[in-house]
Amino acid sequence: MTTTADLPATTTTSSRPRRAPLTRLLRSELRMVLRRPRTLIGLGLLGLVPVVIGIGIAIATSSSDGQPIGEGIAALVAGNGLLLPIFALVVALNMLLPLTGAMLAADALAGEASHGTLRGLLMAPVGRARLLAVKAFGVATVSLIAVTLMAVTGIITGTALLGGDGMLTSSGTSLSFVDGLGRVGLTVLLVTIQIWALAAIALAVSAYTEHPLIVVVVALGLVIVSGVLSVIPALDWLQPALITTSWESVADVIQDPLSWDPLVNGVLRAACYLVIGYSIALARTLTRDG
């Protein structure tokens, strides 16, 4: 007579659902996001932003007879090609990059819910916390790709059209080409962290709705309201809590020596928004009806 102990080990464990390897899930999510036409179109348009800005500055420089063409970073970019990617990223941080992060977060959960595929994912043998982590990874990775793409096209365009062997800082000092690339890399890191913070808030909103447009509106509304509140003197006490407070300090990367305090404060503020947004999204995902 055959007992349970005599059965092969495979029959006692075959009923357990196998969990897909995390690396496979991450690759699958990233592949799915990058195959969306709107993602590719958005990345292409963001990559063109530094090119358009560089062409405009080159034309303005050639017709200005040596006169300044603007204020702040714009006045330094002419003949200082490595500043072009920094200038483009600072400009895009006001609206284009937040819009990109909000759209990616909206597609991650609300988009899946609107197409009816999120319910199947929630019922699949994949932990909900794991599922949210995979979705967040997709949003974070594509956001990093977008910022890096703008930096690369900015470096190429700035070097080709505006020239410069290094970087002239706002302090009047000159940096070598390698040090200038380091400043561009630091800008990419700072801008990406700020976009991740906004995307985390958008991901939290995305977990509560099935309409991606609502996520985009709320995220951009947060940016606009924060910007308006930051210019009201009577509300100076509120500025440390506004998500856009540190965005202007990104331009401080062109100072020599670097002023680290505003940059570090901006990273810490973004980290707080990251934790808050992801925690809300996780709490909703864990309690959402399958």
C-alpha cells in the first residue's frame, strides 16, 4: 500500500504556484512601457528639446553682435556648450519632465485599471507589494532614461553648435571638459530625483482611480499650486513643504565652488515625498479588491 511518504516530492510541491523571478518581471515591465507608442513619442520629443534650444541660441548669438541674449543661464550658454544640457533640464523641470513622470505613473496603475488588466495582475500569484515595486521600477527607469536622453542630446548639440572646451561657471571660473561633464551628470541625478518624487505622488493618486487623466491633472495641479504658493511672501513658512521649493536650486550646479546645502535639502525633500507617495500607493494596493 502506497503512503504519502512514498509519493515523489514533485507531487507534494507541484500545487504551489511558482513565483516568476524578479528580474524577469522587471524586464517585462520595462519592455512593455518602452513599447508604448506614446512613451517613444514622448522620449523623442524630450530628446529634441535641447536641440531646439541650442539652435535658437546659436541663431540668436549670430545675430546679436556679441550682445547678451538673456539672463541667468541663458546668457552663459552662448559659446559654452556644456551648459546647454543643464539649461535644457532646468527649463524642462518646470513642466515637461513633471508631465512625463505623471503620465508614466498614470499608465502604471490607473491605465491598467482602465483597460481591465489590473484586476488580473492583482489576482495573479505575484505579491501585491512586489507588483507595485515592479510598476514603480518601470516609472523610475523610464524617467531616468528621459532625463539622460535630454542630457546626451544637449551635450552633443551644445558641443557642435555652441562650442567650448570646458564649462564657464556662473562664478566666472572655468572647468575642464571632464569636470563639466561631472556637473551635467550631477544635474541629471538631481532632476531625476525630483521627477521621482512627483511620480511617487502621481502613483499614489493612480492607485485610487481608473482614469489616467485625473492622475495627470492632479500631479500638474500640485506643481502649479506649489509654484504659486512659493511666490507669496505671506506663505514663506509653507515653502519647506512645497514639492517645487528646491527645483530652482538645481541651477546652482553651475556655481564654483558648489553650494551643497540647497542641493542636499532638495534631495531630502524629494526623498520625503518619495516615501509618502509610495507608502500611500502601497497601502491602497494591499487593500484593493481583487
